[in-house]
Amino acid sequence: MGTDQVLLHRFVISQLTAAGADRDELIRETGLPEWTMAGDDMHLPSHTFSRLWELGAHALGDPAVALQVAKRYELKSLGLYDYLFSTAPTLGAGLATCGPYVSAVTTNHRFDLRTENEHETTLYLDIIDGEGIGRDLTQLWGLGAVLSRARRVVREPLAPIRVALRQQAPADRRAYVEVFGTAAIEFDAPVDSMTFRSSDMDLPLTTADPVLAKILRPLADALPPPPPLPSAWPQRVAEALAVALDAGDASLNRVARRLATSPRTLQRRLMEAGTTWRKELDRARDARLRQASATGSLSRARQAQLLGYSDAGSMRRAARRWNVAEHAHRCELFD
């Protein structure tokens, strides 16, 4: 389960409250104890942050509320994470800190800054746990806050040349164009990202501080590594499949529900990781059968029951797939 720094919740709640939302109701409906709004910093389950956005959008009647809050982002609201960015010498160096040190504020996201070619550089934002409106608003906040933060520390106007959003196109795009500063916004995209001119990466930051940056780097390097998105989903699916097989129902719907996602999203995540639902299910069953057979022989009927098959014939067909896959894997190793 992903987590987010409570500093995120505090800032967003303060902004939603200033815009007219009921603070106490936001806290209560999000499920946050009042004591989390003060005192020591801590990480909270990520579903509380996405829920907060849903409540804010409903309370204010603004489906693009995350953009409005991001536009008012205050530098250094997120402590070390903001200091690492703001003390960098250039915009590119600052944005490059987003990925390696994102775990300072969230274990539910991953930033990747990629130079596409000599003209374009793209900042990608991916989320591990998140669905529906809550996910869309969280991603909008993430990209919008990064852009707002960057604009505060460069002297020249800054706008991406292109924005890609996984969410569906809204009825009214004006808020998106206003905040991002471009009409080149693709909705229903495969990723959430902002593409800048590569030349923008050389813009100097007005807050650059090499001495402070040198002091902060050892603290930052002690942070846990960012979440490995490509491998995170197969591992989570394997864990959920183990539980589902114990319960006798290893269906896609059952596993998706356990992971608090939709079957379609689960399949997409596995595809992004270079695998499929069928491969992961076969792998889990194969491992389970090997483990059970280690203590003695099992009848075909018992094997089918153990692996959640309706009959022994279905299991034999799956076993043939495992053998073919294993043979192909060995061929790859010696190719």
C-alpha cells in the first residue's frame, strides 16, 4: 500500500478550506485523526490523499480543483523535497531530483525525467495505487505543483510545450490551458507527463545554493529508494494470488478487488511491466504445485483442487503452457 507525507494533506486542506470547503468535514470524511494535522511529520495511506481530492472537488463544485490548488503551491511546503529542488543550479538539475528523492513525500508515485531528443525533455509521473476521480485529481496536482514550483524559481516565463493526461477530456478545458500555459493537452493518454523544451533545462534557478545542496545531499541519499513501478505490480499480484489460491478463487476480478483496482487497470499495469495476467496466474499455480509436491505425490484431482481448477483436464492444459514457457525461457538463456 502506498503512503503520502502528511505535509501534503495539511497543505491541500489549508487551500481547500481557504477556498470555502469545511475543514472539519474534510478531515472527518477523509478519515484522518485530528492529531495528524499538527505535530510530527508522518506518512499516511495514499487512499486518504486521493479521497481528500474527491471531497474537495465535491465541496467546491470544481472538477479541476487540483489545478487551482497546485497553482498556489508554496515553495518549501514539502521540506527536504523542496529544498533539494530549489538549491539546484538549473531547472533541469532541479527536476532531476524529483525521481530519486520522491520517497521523501510519497511511496505511491514515481517521477522520471527523460531527454527525448535535443529539442524535448519530458517529466513523467506514474502512480501505483489510484483509481477514478481521486487518481485523476492526484495526478493533476502532482504535475501542476511541480510546474508551479518551477515557475517560482526561474526568471523567464515557463510553460510545457505539451501535456499528456490519462484522464478523460473534461467538458471545460479552460482551467487546464490557464494553469499549464498551453493548449497542447492530450487527454486519454497512456501516461501523465509534461514535455518541455530541452533548452528550458538550462534555465538558472534564482534560489540556487550549492553550499546548502551539498549539506542536504547526504540526508537525501539516506532516504529509501523510489518505488520500482515496473516490478511493483507483478510482485503485488503474486502476493494477492497466493491469498486468492488459498481461498479457492484466483479469478482476475477477485485479485483486482484485493488490490483495490479494476481488472482492466490491473491488466494494463502488468502489460506495462512486460507480463500478462495469464502468465502471472500460471506462474503462481506452477510455484504452488511445486511446493505442494515437494512433500509427496498428489492425485490429479487434489492438484486441480489445490490450484483452483474445475477439473483435472483444465489443469493438464495449464501444465502444458508452463512447460512451453519454461522451454522458451531456457532457449532465451542460451541463445
